[in-house]
Amino acid sequence: MSPSANGGPASHNGNGTQHGAWPALTPGLYVPTVAFFRSDDSVDVETTRSHAVRLAKAGVAGLVTHGSNGEAVHLDHDERQLINRTTRAALDSAGKTELPLIVGCGAQSTRETIQLCKEAGASGGDYALVLPPAYYGGLLTTDLILQHFREVADASPIPLLIYNYPGACSGLDLNSDTIINLASHPNIVGVKLTCGNTGKLARIAAATAPKKGDNNTTPFRTFGGSVDFTLQTLVVGGHGIIGGTGNIAPLACVKLMQLWDEGKLAEARELQAVVARGDWTAIQGGFVSVKAALQEYYGYGGLPRKPYDVVRSSDTASTKHSLRLFLLQDHKSPVNAPVSAVFGIILEKLCSDHEAKALVEVHPVFHSMYEDVKAQFFGF
């Protein structure tokens, strides 16, 4: 089951077009998951499942499949639906039936976008995240963009979130007037702004805020598109973040929002600085870097699909330091943090990373220290 299956006006049959008051998206962190593949390039169902459960247990507000981190452009339609079904089933089996699943459904034609929305609804998706078509972006006018989103929203069995990401759309950057215009459609219920324009975010959040006495429509949600401006998003009235770095350290990102909610601004600012630095480090190589960090610090992540290749997430001491601090912030204590992150911070106080690696491998004293750290912090 899922939120829209329980409370929305259209069920997951891929055919419904009835629109009305959908369950509102809960403010918080939504994580666009990465796609996992086996050595034979097939979808890794088991890792897809376990990763979804790990994120759900971290307190995220929902998950997103086939976002920019999810290699959607490398997947055929059947693989997309397999990942959707696997993710939804994983959430349900973990007792997280209330968590919504947002599905990336952007395509280069209105026709295929509608088809993806229908398939998303039929395979467990509760909401569709839709990029504007941009391959022929120079031929698009504002009226054509408005027409595209409205026709998709009219035909989709699940509600839409607009996805504004100029970096993935040949520089096409939807302005606040266009998004506010589209927000009036009853089946368009939110926006993700990966453009990073907090002024635009503030204008949209203010213009779409619920009016007094208006109880007939689903509240429109305005999300930032990266955890490096989480606090800025919340300050100007946004409802949370849809950010890929949450794959690596979801607890830290959730904690940042909790600090804001609790009015602990000084602590929130301090954590935002660490999160922003970690996010900047992690996203340098896009989804490839996120997968590499998962592989290095959690033991899974795997390869991207060709022609892309795996890269090390930590080529420099500075990069390693940023990621380790980020990972340590992901926990109230080091007890659940990756061993390599905890021990790496300790060794940084003693020697360079290159020297540290050599010492761990060959020097019995440092090997003993490593074992002591594991025993003290991790109980094994």
C-alpha cells in the first residue's frame, strides 16, 4: 500500500485521471535513490530493497526513484517499473507504508511523459516528478511549456511535481511566474528547485501558500533540490529538500531539519556548514560519486551503466576529511558510523592519509588500535 492508494482519488491502475485533494506531501527530506546494478548489468533488486529500507529507517519523509541520481536515462521502461515495485514493496515490508514514493517521469515528448506517469502509478508510485522537455529547448516557448505540463497533469493518474533543473535541461530554467501559473492546476502539487535560486523559491512558496478557508485542494509544496541549501530553503518558507546526498548521510540531513523545527538556529547553522561541505564533495561526480561513496563507506553501490565508470569518492585528503565529518554527523554518536570514517578521523590527527593506510596494513601497533576502535565504538 501507499499514501495515494489509501487516500488519493485515483488508485494505482495506470488509467485513472480523477483529480482532487491528494494527501499532502509531508515536509522533510526526500531522497532520490541511486540505481543499483549487478555485474551482468541487470538491476540489483536486493540492494535496491535494502537501500530503501536503510533510508526509511533514517527518518526520511519519502523516496524518489528515477531522479537525476537514479540513472533514469539508462533504464528501459520495464526496468523503471521493476525498481518502483521493488522500492514500494521494501517500504511496505519494513512497516513504512505511509512513506510516499515519487517517481521521475520526465521525457522529451508529452506522449511519453504521460506514458511514464501511467506506468509509475501502476508500479507503486504516488507522485510523478517531471522535468520539462529540453532537447529542442530553443524551440520551446512559455506557452508550449505550460501546455506540456497541463496536458501531462490532465492525463496522469498520480499528481505531479515540477522539476526545475537547468543542468539537466540544456540550461532551460523555469521562472517563478511559470511555476506559480502551473501550481493552480489541481493535479500539480509541488516543485523541486535544483536551480538553487532561493529568491525564486521564496516567491513560489509565498504565492502558493494556503489561503485562509481554502480546504478543497492539496497544499502545494516547494522543495529545494540540494541539501547544501536546506536551512536557506526552510527560512524562506520551503517545505524541505529532495537531495541526492541523503543517500550517503540521511540522518544528518534529517537532523538539520529537526534542529530548525525545534528553533535551535545556532546548532542548525553549524550542522548546515558541515552538510554543505559534504554535499559539495559528494556531488562533484554526480551520481557516480554518490555510488562510489556508498561503496567505500558502506560496502555497496556498484557500478554505473556504461559508458560511465566508477571513480573513487576520496581522491584527496581534503575530500576524505569532508566526507568523514559528514558521515560522523550522520549519527548521534559514532556507534553506527562506518568504521573507516571513525578511524580515519583519528588517524588524521597522527599522520597523512597515505601514511595512515600503510600503518594500518603493516604496523602491529596501529592494527591493534584499529581493533580497539572497532571494539569500543562498534562492539565487534
